[in-house]
Amino acid sequence: MPRFDDEARDYDALLVLSFGGPEGPDDVIPFLENVTRGRGIPRERLLEVAEHYYHFGGVSPINAQNRELIAALEAELAARGHHLPVYFGNRNWHPFLTDTLMQMRADGVKRMLVFVTSAFSSYSGCRQYREDLERSCSAIGDGAPEWDKIRVFYNHPGFLEAMADRMREALAQFPDTSRDAIEVVYTAHSIPLSMARNAAYEAQLREATRIVSELAGISRFRLAYQSRSGAPHVPWLEPDILDVLDELHADGASNVIVAPIGFISDHLEVLFDLDEEGAEHARLLGMTYVRAGTVGTHPRFVAMIRELIEERLTANPERPALGNKPPVHDNCPANCCAIAATRPAATRSVTVATP
């Protein structure tokens, strides 16, 4: 199969596919059980993570944020003359992917385009969603919609320009006289090293942070990771955001912007790990701490999704990409972001949002 699809395609619908999250206290434990099924996670670890959700009333903001994104996208598509119904499905909570696909079949959808709410390539951020689609379509059987997946968009101008705009908003919270002393720390969800070795995740993150910094006029920046889980002896991507804050403080830094570039909306990990733990850690260190926004429903980001849809509707399309790397392929190779068939202990963790 060619890596790029240069044929003009027709689609009956768009599916926005995401991770899912609880929408009330009674949902929390069943949701976490879905996330960790088959991974041997101790019950006490689930209860520990559940407290993060209970801290916010048992509600993850991810579903509401995805519905806001869908509403903005529907308006964008209609304004450009695209009459493409948009459906919403999740991996781990309502609306479950299989239920959404069954509804699409009932509505007569034969072929759909899929937008996954993850900007970067990894097993959990890309390949696993393709496996979810294959599994759900197989379970439905005859009449399940055929599908194509929109390419990973970490270096698309729409994502990077929207993120740079969020960085400018964060910079504006500091007086002009202190701008030169600001340290910027970009964050993304940590993943096991065994998973990172088979994906472009780290390289894509480093390229994205470089480009966003250049667009926003930032010269002092670094990449850190957050939301690590799993056994302490299992290696995951580092450094952790809290350790980086310690390092910056030891070096005399007093002003820091933390930018969750690895998330497209304010997932619970952003709210708890950055707005709660990160902010409190910085306060104890005596640092001025500002958290940059995620792209969310930024108009440039919403327009990007429409542009990516138009790529698949067009023969021999232009595929814009910023930086030194080419656009990511339309069709994933067989070994793309692969992990071992039997999951090693490194993946037996609680990852509660897509990286």
C-alpha cells in the first residue's frame, strides 16, 4: 500500500475518535477498569488514580471538550460547503466506538474518514486507535463502514500556529521587562521506553517544540514529560515536569511557562498534573508559574481539521508541513508504532488520556 493516498475520495461521514472519560462519580471506576483491562493493574492503583477524578467531581472534561470541537468543526465545514455529518466515538467510555459505528451503519454510512484526537505518533496515540477500528468493524460484521484515517498532524501549520498563539497568550501574562528571563517547558504524556523506541513520538515532539518556539519568539525552552504511571523500575520517557521545575529553580529561574503541547485539549492530566501538582510545586519553590492553553477550539486548529479532510477529498493534494520533516503518511506501514504481541510489564500502567 502506498504511504500517501493521491486519489480523490468520497466519504459519507467523519468520525472524531478519542479516548473517553467519566462524566460522573459513578463512571470513574468502570472507566478505569476499561482503560486497564488485561494489564494486571492492582486495585489500589486504580483507587489512587480515581481520586484524581473525584477531585474534579468525578468528571473528566475530555468528552465535553470533544463535543465543543465537533460543534466548531461542523460550523467550519458548513461554511466551506462541506455537508459531512460528524460522529463521535471513544475507546474507553460512552459514546463507545462500537456503538457509534453501529449507529453509523444504521444511518447508511458506507465509508467514513476518521480524525483521531492525538497529534503525535505512538502506539497509544495512533496504532491502537486503528486496532480499535478494526476490532469494532469486525465485531459489527456486514455493513460496518469502511474507513480511512486522517494523517498525524504534529507538523501541520494549523496545529503549530494555533499552539504558538497559545504561547503568545501565556507570554503576555508577564511584564515586558521579565520576558527575557522566562523559561518555557513543553510537556507531553510520558510513555514506556519500550513503546517510544518503535515510534517517532520523541522526535516529533522535539520538532514541534522547536517550531512553536520559533513562531512565538521563544529562545529558552525544553521538553519534559508528565503523567507517568506503571512500576517505578520500568523505564519511561523522562525528565518529569516536577524534576525540571526543581532543576530550573536550582539554576536561579523564577518565571516559567508550562505548555502541554502533547494534548489538544485540557484533559484531566493537564488539570491535575499541571494546574494542581505542577502549580503547587512551583509555588513552593517560589516561582511564577503560567500554564499555556492547549489548542482546543482555536479557529486555526479547527480550520486545520477541515483542511486535512479536504486533502482526502482531493486528487494529488498539497500536504502542508512546517519544519525539516515531511508530512506524516496517510497509510500507516504494517510495523508502524508496533509493540510486542505480548505486552511487557512496561505497558501495564494506568494511562488515562491519549498522549
